[in-house]
Amino acid sequence: MFAGCEYLKIAPKLPATTLAYNCYYSMFSGCLALEKAPDILPATTLANNCYQRMFYGCSMLKNTPILPATVLA
């Protein structure tokens, strides 16, 4: 969705609580200016590959989100 956005500095909130297969896969991958991830990724039920490579290559990122997930695929 936002992969490769060179000027994005702050990621939007992602309020979903149940995630489907590949839901956020590579969502911010390559966003080189991204400095702030959401404070929390509130999903408690995850399908396969949900967060895989989500922040891949985000070298300016200054925080990592809280991941409260309790059900993993």
C-alpha cells in the first residue's frame, strides 16, 4: 500500500484486530524517510505473513510498535 513512498515520515494508525493472510505484507517496505511506526498494532489474531517485511528497509525508523497478538497462524 505505501511501499516505496519516499516522503512518508509517519505511518497511519492500523486499527484492525483480526488480520487475513498477507494483510500488511511489505506495507511500508522501502519507505526510507519513515521515522514513526504506529505505537501499537492492536491485532490479536494473525494469519500467515501478516507483518512480514512490513518495515523492511525503513532505516530511519525510531520506534517499534507494541504487538499484543495472542493467536498466530
